Amino acid sequence: MKTLQLQFVTVANKTASLSVNDPKPTLTDEDVKQAMNAVLATQVFIDADGPFASIKGAQIIERNVTPFAVN
């Protein structure tokens, strides 16, 4: 499973993250930057350390799970 992790800096200078499961495989740097700027402009997300103030970074995280047959 892939997850898009968006990292922001709060007004208290702490890192806060938003995760989006199964992001489109065609996302570009510009797409992600525009989405993050929209999050900042609306200030719809407020962390315990206050609202998001700036962009810190973004990344795709891929997680593979391989179960063992132990039953």
C-alpha cells in the first residue's frame, strides 16, 4: 500500500503530518505543492500546536506486508 505523507510546520515550529492512502500514481511535485498550499490557505487543519504555517516536505511511503503461515 502506498501513502502520501504531507508534512507541515505549525505556528509553534513543530512538525505535523497528513496522510493520504492510495495517492494517484500520476501525481507530480507541482500537484502536491498546490494541494499543500490549498491546505495552508484554508487553515482547515489545526494541530494541538496550532494551525499549519508552512510546508516542510512530502513523500510517498510504500508499505509491504508479508504474512507468515503460522496457523
